Amino acid sequence: MEPFDKSTIKNIRLSFCSIASFSHYQQALTSLLSLRDQHPNAVLSLLAIDLLPPLPDGIRALSLADCIPAAVLSAMRRRYSLAELCFAAKPFLLARILDETVDQAHYIDSDCLAFARFDPMVQQLANADLLLTPHSLSPIPDDGMTPRPLTLLRSGVFNGGYLGVRNTVQGKAFLAWFSSMTQQYAYNAPKEGMCGDQRWLDLVPVLFPGTVICRHPGANVAYWNLHERRLQVHHSGQLTVNDEPLLFFHFSGFDIKNPTELSRYQNRHEVIANAPLAALLTLYCQHLNRQPCPTSDAVTSLRRRFKWRS
């Protein structure tokens, strides 16, 4: 990988954001606090889909009403489940943030954890309008294990758990188009060609030429690309991927109640005791356990109050 130029990125005004419902508060807070550790001068925002406890210093809460016009939001509430609304709200959140005095807005899913500064990604986006992370950079083996090639064909080329947008005319034009799609077509309906907001990203490099693809091996590492990424613990204690720093890991499908299983969505990668992946999952559990966890009764009560579909 090309080394990043510190002089290029030191004056870039950064914003990181995430979206979560009350049931995912623990994960979202863990994710944003890890970003605060790496980028203490960045603006950090959490879009609260329902109600969330008070946030720590340095992290602000935004509501759906802060980001989405009332009439549009009302229709989206009727149309979507809670999870689908989280998908659909993403471009509205990013557009709200770009209305402020920031140069770049980086969205990251609540079930991610940052391990190093995003400087290589920040530098790449500094010369583009949009930054996407593909699910994988090399073919997934077609060997009957999950995920398999058809898995990604159905879910999309790019992972929606990360999206970087620069405050440019084209960056804002992308968000206007993206939000027009997600306010109506962000269902979790693979048979109808939709996987939340994610499948729309397949079209982005063609529709918006200022799009760049992040190929840093340490970006958005997850079960869907571990077949090509060698996770190691450096002698200094730093986690690396293919000899580059691990920027952030995406713990999609991970359950803290089953900490020796990487994800409920895969059976390709076994978690071997004392291996780097096992150490990574243990570390993530430690970070999660430092944050308050909502009770199941509280989650059920909120779901009834807001009348979300299951």
C-alpha cells in the first residue's frame, strides 16, 4: 500500500457517524468510542432510531427528525421494519452531516471496531467524491462453505457497513440520489433484488465517476473476506492484516453470548483457541462489556411503543 501523506490529511475536518436502535446501543457506543480514541478531533454522531441513553462526551445524538423531512419520515415508518429503517436512513444522516462545516463524512456500522486511524482512507477520499469498500478483493472459493460466490452476488459488490462521502457537489448529488432510492426501496428482500440499502451501491461507480474503491486490506475486515486476509498479532501488540494495520473489523452476525463463533452468517472460518481471530473476538467482548447493555424487557417495550414490525 502507498504510504499516506500526513501533510495532506492533517487539516481535513472529519466526521464519523453510525446508526442504532436501543437494542444496539452497546455495540454503537463501543464502535464510536473506538473511533474517538483514533480520531479525537473528529465530530462523532449517533443517529438514534428510537430512544437511547445519554451519550458520553464527544458523541452527539441525532434523531430521525433531525435528518429526514416529517412527511418522508412518516411514510418510511409505515413502510419499513426497524432494521430496514436503519438501512434507509443512512444517506439522510450523511447529508445532514455534510450540511455542516466538515470535509468528509464517514459512516460506519454499529457492529464495527476501529483499531487504527483511518488515515489511508481519509487520504484516498481527499481526491475523490465517494469511497466504497468491496466485500472481497479476490474470489470466494466455490466449495460449498458459507459465504459462497452466490452469497455476494445476492448481497452486492460493496458492503454498506462503511461509506465515505466528501463534501463536494458530486458527493451531495450522490446522497440526494441514494436517499431517493432508500426512502422507497430499502427492503430486506433478496428475491426482489434488495438487500436493505446495499445493492444500490453496485450502481455507484458507474453513476458517479468520482467514486473510488478502498483496497486497503485492513479496511472492513469481516467473515466475507477472511479467505484473503491474514490476521496476525504483531510483536508490538498491533493487529495486522496482510502485513498492514487492521483499520477496522466488522463483527457482522457476532453474538456476545457465543464468543467463540465469528458470525451466525458463516461456517467457513473456525475460531481456533489462541489464534489471532480468537484474540480479536475476546478483545471485542471486553470492549462491549464496558458499555451498558439494554435489557430484553426494555427492548420489547420500545418496540411496542414505536410499533415496529419484527
